[in-house]
Amino acid sequence: MLIYFSLTLFALVAALYGNFCVFQKQGLIADVLGHSVFPAVIVSVLLTNSKSYFYMMLFSFIFSFLSFSILNYLKKNILLDKDSIMAIILSGFFGLGTLLMSVLKKNSSNLLSGVSDIFYGNVSAISSGDLRFILFFSLLSLFLYYFLRRYLIFSSFDSSFFRFKFNIFRIVDFLFYFILTFLVTLSINLVGIVLTSGLFIIPCLVSYRFSNNYTQLELLSSFTAVFSCFIGILISSNFNSVPTGPLIVISLGILFFASRLININTVKL
């Protein structure tokens, strides 16, 4: 029961923060942070000579925060659009991870088993202690969302007004990306590196079509994420050979295409 409660609550929180990634036109940010986790996990295994979840999370957070810092620096100092910069960082970190994987195969092949779970997620590999940690951080993120929501809406829909009206825009941006970085780091055992962005982005794309205001979008995107996560965990926990991530993203994909086929008149936000 703990696994369903912890991970569906996590999916709900991921969808809420993912909405702002979409509206800030940063759909690739979850992929950038997710792919930066790949070399982090390999470095953790190589340095500690173990597959400790704690160290994996620690190094993953450090690498994710590093990739976000590089992204911010390049945006300010290089005349390229966001998507191009994100693509450069994403491919760079993934290339580094692939290189480190070959080092791991050569030096510590006995530790290689189970590392593949980080690509596609595997709920059976998550211990009860890890689930409690995910539950705690999900609740904390939800609590912070209550206070950040108003400012994030201003920041997403009218950033100029937000910067003019509020002096705390830098703090809000920092907290948002700090929480997002941690959420992406926690998501690797659920959906894996390759499919991270699906859990954060697709619920918003599904719900946008049926929403007349932002509150409706929040509710619908949360429900979409929770439903898909529940289906993925249910099937994966009963068939251990089936990875969790693809099941969740396939469920989200089916809902997305179904939403495109339904003909309704919607009022855009």
C-alpha cells in the first residue's frame, strides 16, 4: 500500500510542477536534468563500489544542479535559443554517462546488474525506506507549492509584470528549479532517465485541452499523472520483468492521443 500512496503522490506533485515547465516553454528541462542523472549514478557506483540508493540520489542531485547551473550560464552568455542549449547539455551528459558505463563494465562488471533500472525505472527495486523518503519529499514539495503557486503563475504567464511587481523573483525561480531538480532525481527509479520528461510534461498537454482555467488544469493534470502512475505500478509490480517507466509513459501517451481525438470546444487559458 505504501508504494501506491508514495509514488502516486509523487506523480501528482510532478504534474503540478511540470505544468509550469510547459507554460515557461521549457519542456526539455526535465530531460536535461534526467539525462544528467545518468553519469551521476555511474560515478556513484564507481566511487562507493556499491549501489547505495542514498549515494545515487546524492550524486544525482549534484549533477542535476550542475547541469541546471550550466544551462543558466549559457543562456546568459551565449546567443542561442533555450532548446539548442538544452539539447547540447542533454547530449553532453548522456555521452559522459555512456563513457563511464564502459569504464564500469571493464572495472566493476559485478555491479552492472540493476544499473539498467535507471534507464526505464523499476518499482520493485525501491525499498520501503526509499518510499518513505519519496513520500516525505512529495509532501514537502506539495506544501511549498501552496506558497509558490501564485508567484509561479505570474512568472509563467507574465514574467515582465512578475519581475516588476515582486522583488523575490530570483528566490522563486531558485526554489522552483531546486524542487524540480530534486523531483527529477527522485523519478529515476519510477520512470527512468530516458522517460523522465513524460511524467512532467504529458499530463499538462492532456489536461490543457479540457481546462477553462488554471485550477481545472491543475486538477486534471494531477488526475492524469496519478492514474497513469497507478496503472504502471499495478502492472509492473505483478510482472517483475516489465519496467515501470514505459508502462506509465504508454498510459500517458494513450490518454494524450485520446484527448486529441475528442472534439470539444475549449476556452484557452
